[in-house]
Amino acid sequence: MRQFKAKILTNKKIAHEHYVLFFETPVFKEAVRPGQFFNIKINDSFEPFLRRPFGAYRIHGKKHGILYKVVGRTTEILSTKKKADILDILGPLGNGFDIKPFADYSPLSAVLVAGGHGVAPLAALAGKLRSRKVKVAVFIGSRSKKHVVCDKELGKLGAKVYIATDDGSKGYKGLVTDLLNRELSLMRRPLKTRIYACGPKPMLKATAKVAKKHNILCQVSLEEYMACGIGTCLGCAVQTRSGYKMVCKDGPVFDAEEIVW
Amino acid sequence: MVADYGTREMLKVKIGRLKLKNPVILASGTCGFGEETKGFFDLNNLGAIVTKTITPDRREGNPPPRIAEAPAGLLNSIGLDNDGLGDFMSKKIPFLKRLKVPIIVSIAADNTDGFVKMAEELSAAACVGAIEINLSCPNVIHRGTKFSLLAQDKKSTEKIILKLRKTTHKTLIAKLSPSVTDIKEIAKAVVSGGADAISLINTYPGMLVNINTRKPKLGNTSGGLSGPAIKPLALKCVFDVYNAVGIPVIGTGGITNAADAIEFILCGAGAVQIGTANFINPRAPIEILDGITKYLKGKKIKSVKHLTGKLKI
């Protein structure tokens, strides 16, 4: 984990409310793991006052990217940032997804379940898994067609992409977790499958339920209001079977079974 | 940065019997137990570290969300989430005692016996330089008083400090709440109880609401406000207390840079604590120390002690 000033390389609108921002980074001792995040101070002002956490979306040696949706004042300001503007970044932080089992067994498959812009860290994960020849299926849930992001790039990686939208303007009409349940019931499951999910908490809770029903191990990446990002403020608490844990330091990735939903 | 002799002498301050190599202290609850922040700079360059508040027994803390962003500030209701005194003695002390910086242990309890028990055990730990008595956390309820905060109850505050004074020879620092009618009255009670110094201020009780869900933004409904938003309020408390009592005042509340720290010193602070700023910039304390040093040199002030309370009115 480092604190560094990062020069913005690009900051492009890629969809209705979504942006991808690339910034320069030092070369980290260990490569950033999918699921890890950066805690970013977007300006020197007291507005916004705190840093904001963003999951790693693109991981290269001296260049990393985040994918964000404009949801409030901070991301609105971030969307106006230009090339060569400077961000103050803490990172990489957190544990990242556990993909160890895939190093030992093959062929295997992974099922990735994304809600909204929760697809960002999963896209990084998909890239890593595909480079290890792991079969990947991705379920993306969104409000409507214009809110679906990363589907094409995931397709290009060789992942099988399933889409669910609230209004049915693209793919399945309804909840992504219902689509997941339907497809898992149809799939002939390989020996070792894992589910990795990232998105809003109700969606993660539903994913955990589906995973349990199909007896598949499931990891979820959680979001919680956060200040320091390094485990000192104890702000981002999540209730687990062994008491409160911190999303920033103990997570953001947890075994779904561990969480008290 | 290795400072020369003159610089080292210039920065020295004393709080009670505790000698500090400079007046910059990490505030309780913003640096864990030191280990969490050690990667950003050498902790030994600081004046002191105040630990996260410990309680006699383990405390779960409050339900999430525990924090919310406020205008130029942070609202929190962590609720003294900590693993208790036993864990502190066995698991945190081993790291802390290797540091060459005074350790101030922040303590809280919901009754007097709890406070006394902790002071007894901490007295035996050589690396503990001082005890900061947290009488003012807005996120916990004390049994020894009818008030919502212990630090609002003059009599209980004095009684607890009297007991602690009889229990330990360690430097005792009382951390007070700004949420009182007259902070000078509480400060005087602390002095007659026998405290060596006063930390001002803890967070202001506050709340925020999400208008779409109509729910409070904090899981515990309300919490404590910190950060630049409370700086002018904190300065006033430090100024008032400095002029009312004869013991050192440690100023804290929204300090994010050296200028802020110097304002506190001018209003009467003998040392300053950096709190919420650590969450935004973990290197803030060391940058503030550098800034204070430059200011003193630039103004040809021989010692930071000569600056305390030197407000021109």
C-alpha cells in the first residue's frame, strides 16, 4: 500500500452515466489483485472532504484504471477531471478475490455476477481468469440497456455474457439473480465452480442465497461508507459470523457464508 | 528528517511529567494502535501517539453505517469498537513498547471501577507515558451519570479523576466535550480532581439525514462531528479553558495543516492532536510538524513554548 500523486492519463465517458479513468501509478511490489481498490482524494478541497474508494478495473504495471458511475457530487467533480490533472491516491487496498483454487485444477469455470457498475472489479477478475484459461460466465444486472457496461469487452475476452435489465430493454427482464438461478439450474456444473459477485447489498444477498441453493462457493465484494481505507477509523464495519469486520482491511471480498445478511 | 540541535530544542514541550520532543500528537481513534499507520512515516518523529480508546472489556461497536461525510467534516458513530484491556496488554503493547515515542493510552468505561481497573493495569506498563481519560465520547452511555456525556457532569468528572489520581502516577489527561454550557466549569473540576492536562475537544454530537429513505445517515441515529467544520468551535474552547486554568491544554479539532495547529497554539494549546486529517492524508502529522518548524524559524521564535497563548487581543 502506498500514498502517491497520480497523473490522470484519460477520463472518458463510456456510457450513459459511466466513465473510465486511467492514471499513472508507481510499479507496486506486488501486482494489484482484482477486487482490491484505490482510496482517492479527488481534489485539495473540503468539498468533498473524504477520499472515495474505487475498485481496480484495469491493471497494468504503471497504469491503472477505474470505472465509475456519476452518482453524486464527488463522482460529478471527478467526471470533469482532465488529462494531466492530479489525484491523491492510497492503494492498492484490501484483499482481492481469492482465485487460488484455479491455480491447481483445470478445466474449471467461474461465474461472475455484477450489479450495475459492480461489474468493474469483475471485469478485472475476468481478465485474470481468462489468462489462466478458466471458463468464465458473467451475469450483468442493470436498470436498462443504456446502463449496461463492459458486456462487449467481456465477450471479447471469451466470457459467456448474460444480461438482465429491470425494464427488459436488453436481455432477461427482471433480477439478475433470478436469471442466475435459472441458468445454474440448466448448467451442467463442472467439478469446481465459484461465484464471484459485486454490486448493491440486496443483490449480493440474493446471489448468496442462489449460490447456497446450488451448493456453490461464493465470494462477494462489499461496499460500505468508508473514510481511511486502511483500518484505522473502523467506519466501514460489516456484521459477520465472527463479529464486525472492516470492509477496507478484512475485505472488501468476503465469503458469502461469513456475512450476516 | 533528522533535525539539528537547535531545531530539536525549539520543538520540545512538556505535558504534566511527560516530555515530548515536539507538540504534534496523533489523536485517539485516528491511528489505531500505531501499527496501522507506520507505513507512511516514522512514528518516532512525532510528539506522541494517543491510542484508540480501550475499555475494560471488548466492545462490538455500533451498527453500520458508522460514518457519513458532513460539510467539511466527518460524522461518526464507531461506538468505541475495541478488543478490551486484556487484548491491549497482550497484543498491542509489544508493538508500542518498541517505539521511541511516548504512548498515551485513551481509556473509557461505563463506571468508575472500570476506569480504576484500567489505570491500575496501565500503571504497570513502562511504555505508557500518559493516560487520556475519554469522558466525552458521544457514542456511549455512562452509568455513573444522568447526563448523556460524562464530561457534562462536573461532579462525576471530578470524582473519577480524583480516584484515578490516587490510582496512578502516570500523567493524566482529561478529554472533554464541547457540548456543555460552560466548558471552563468542567475544566476547573478536572483541575481540582488532580489531572495534569486537558485535551480539547472531542467531537460535537450531531446527525445527518437521507431525505430519500428518511433515515438517519448513521446506524446509531446520531454521532460525533469532527474535521475542519468544528475548528472555530474548538479554538474557542481552547482559548476559554487556557485562560481559566493553569494546567496545559492540548488542542484538537479540525487541524489539517500547520496554520491550523499554530492557531491552536496561539489560543493556548501546549500541544496539538491531529485526528480526522489522518483519514484524508496519513502524512498530515509530519507535514504539520514541518510547517510548525518552518514558521518558528521564519519568525525567529526560539521555542514553540513561547508561542503558547501568545494571542494578541
